[in-house]
Amino acid sequence: MATIQTIQLVKRFNDALNARNVDGMMALMHPACIFENTYPPPDGARYVGQAAVRGFWLAFFAGSSQATIEIEEIAAWEDRCVMRWIYRWTNPQAENGHMRGVDLYTVADGLISEKLSYVKG
């Protein structure tokens, strides 16, 4: 996959994430996708396949209705992409929070096959 197409794919995925559009997100993920979350430390949870990854996102949005991922920097080379981000949220007590991190993406067959998330701190 061309570098620009990889960046566009990851940006479309992030747009769907910020819109809380799980169907849109999953349409951009490979059937055999892998997602590694930042939590719990030290290694995060690993989700394999469309059903498991979808289940994570549904639970995530149920508990984080005000969450957004802002892209700070994105770079790609062919079918690999690195995205530096800020995750911002508002908790049920109306307190704002944020954390910074990096996602490593792999693309296969024009879809995201792997999304590995890492967080600072």
C-alpha cells in the first residue's frame, strides 16, 4: 500500500473513533485484526479478531462518552504507520483529563491489520 493511502486510512479510522462510529471503525479493520490497548500495565490487553476488537470499542465508548483522540503527528512508510496522539476525556464528575501516546499501525489488504497502542507514564 502506498504511504499516502496508509496515512489516509489511519486518519479515517481516527475520524470514525472520534465520531464513536464503531461500525465505521471496524469497516476499516482487517477480519484478522489485532488491537493492543494501553491498559492494564505493564503490557495492556490484546484483542484478536473483529468480534473481540469490536467488543473492546463498544465497552470503551460506553464508559468514555466524551473521549477524543487528537493527532499530534503522523508518519508512514508503505504499509506501516506511527501516530503520536493526545487522548482527552471528561469524566462523570465533569473533570477533564488527558494522556499522550503513540499507536503503531500495520496495514494488510488495504485495511488496518494491527493497532498497537503505547502511553506515556
